[in-house]
Amino acid sequence: MAKVGIVIVSHSPKVAEGAADMVRQMVGEEVPLAWTGGNPAGGLGTSYEAISEAIRKAWSEAGVAILVDLGGAETNSEMAVEMLPAERRARVVVCNAPIVEGAVMAATESAGGSSLERVRAVAEELSAN
Amino acid sequence: MTSPGGGTGLDAGRTRKLIADVARSVIDAADELTALDAAIGDGDHGENMKRGFEAILADLDALSAMPAPELCRAIGAKLLSTVGGASGALYGSFFLALAKSLPVEPSRASAAAAFGDAVDAVRARGKSDFGEKTMLDVLIPVQRIFATGGDVVAIRQAARKAAEATIPILATRGRASFLGERSIGHMDPGARSSALMIDAICAQFGEE
């Protein structure tokens, strides 16, 4: 059964890659995973195009959960989701969760075969308190 | 874009000048925008916007030949892919929405309506509204004046004043909101870049 893909979007490529390493340590290759960080010029920031590419890489029929850090990462990720073909759009969510913990929790949940809804809920519980 | 004075009346030569003037006004202000952003954000607004508008200048020949909706779509796509960060997505959304609503030969009324749709797209993208120390603090009053028949002089003045009016506001959106009270006393860089673009557009349409 397809597992929910995870996309990590940070302003810093190092943060994104580091978070992705932590996810891999937990779930290995079981879960589709992609990360991106940095603006279109390679500095700190986020890039709409790089996020769109990361969603393609981590694509799964079960959907994709995106974990973001600061404002621009969220705004650009939401933009990338809206520009997806209609049949994919409804299966990608931007989680309101801390990026590192959220990515690890979401991936662990995904590895267990949970739905996109459940994966998102588990990640977002981290922001509930 | 269409003339706030009514009718489109833009040939390729004037379209070219309009695009170039808007781009240069943003590029020339890059240091100022960066300084504003350094005070209350991450200090990259000037560089990001400069990169976006340099990409537009590099494509000036092709852009100048496009009809208004296609031009707005191309500008939106360019800003979205080159600016990065929240401002790339916000300005990208603005121009993409403008492209969707603008007819090939816009009247003043249809241009004002399209501008309104574009402002709504920024509202939705930024989950924000007037009075939160963002570019919307400039775009919303400009839209109101544009829609109710104000001339270019009134629009320019309103844009400038509106950007200045963000100085005493407490930021509740974006990176500036992390600063809380310390965000007070600084002009919002997005409001400033919006005002700059509107000023350059109005200057073009005022030249008759």
C-alpha cells in the first residue's frame, strides 16, 4: 500500500537536509521523502519551483504532507500546492507543525500505513499545546 | 496594465517603457528595501525583488510584445520563480490573478475590477487584510481610489501615504510579527515596494 510522502521545506538547506536525515534514521526508505531549502539564488529563503519539484519527488498516491519552518516557506508551499493539477491538489497538505519534530512524527505515522489525514493530525498535535 | 485615465492606449514602445520603469524603480531601491527589511524582517527583500525584476528586464523584448493578460501572467510567473520567499508568492499571486481577470483590451472599469481580484488574491495568499503592516496596507487603499475614479495624482499620493502609514503599526503578520512592539517605528518593506511600483506605473500614465 502506498505510504504518505513527506516534504521538508526550510529556509536553510542544512536544516532541511538535517531534518530529512533524522526522518531517514526513523523510517529508512519506507516513506517517500524530499527536502528543499534556500531561495532561487541559493541564499537562505524558499523557492516555489524547488518546492514544486520536491512535491513531485515525494509524490505518493496516498498523498503528501509538507512540513515548513517560517512564513515564506508556508506561503510558497501553499502556492505550490494550488498550482498542482486538480487531481493531486486535494492530496497535498501543509502541516501546521514544528518542522523537525513534525517531519519525524509524520514520517513515523506514514510508515505505519496511516492516511494523509491521520499523518497531518499527528504532526499538528505537536502544535496543539 | 491599463490607463487609470481610461482606455488602454499602450503600444509596444510604451509597454516596454512601463515595464522597464517599474523594474528600475524597484532595482534602484534595493538597498532601501533591504534596510527596511533588516529592521523588522530577514533583510532580503531588496535583493529578492532586485533578482526578480532583473529577470524581467532580461526578458523585456518578449514581454513588451505581449497583450496585457499574457504580460501579467508572464510577470507573475517570473516573480514567483525568481524572487523566492513570501514576497515572491505574494507578488506572483497578484500578477497571476490580474492576468486571469484582465481582458485583452481593458477599460478602466474592467482594469479596476481586475486589480481588485489581484488584491483579493494577495489577501488570500497572505491570510491577511488591511492594517496588519503588509503590502495590503498600500494595495487596498489604491484599489479603492482606482475603483472610485481617482486620478493618477490621487493614486500616487495615496500609495506613498499608505506606505508611510505602516510605520506606527504593530506587525502581526510575517517575520516582523516576531518582534512584537519592536516592529513599531519601521515602514513595512512590502508596503514600500508596492508603493514604488504603483508610483512608477502612475508616472507612466501621467505622462501625456
